[in-house]
Amino acid sequence: MPRDPRLYLADIVDLRNILVHEYSGIDDRVVWLVARHRVPILRGEAMSLLASLDR
């Protein structure tokens, strides 16, 4: 069973704050890994949640 995407909210907000406020300290490799590996997972879980709301 996928994790509820709302549980990722704190992590998403934290990453956003780092990207916006600590731009000079960002490790491009970490951002790339998140974009390539975690965003697709989160998208799939969010789509599943949305589909379950339509039922």
C-alpha cells in the first residue's frame, strides 16, 4: 500500500525552503536524485490518492 502523499508534506516543504533560502549551499546531485527517484514515486502515490477520492 502506498504511503499517503500528505505524509511527505514536511519533507517537500523542507526541500523547498532549502532551494529558496540556501541556494548557494545546494548539492546539485541531491536535487537531481530527488527529481529522478522520489518525485515519480510521489506522483504515483498522489495519483492513487486522487483516484481513490473519485470512487
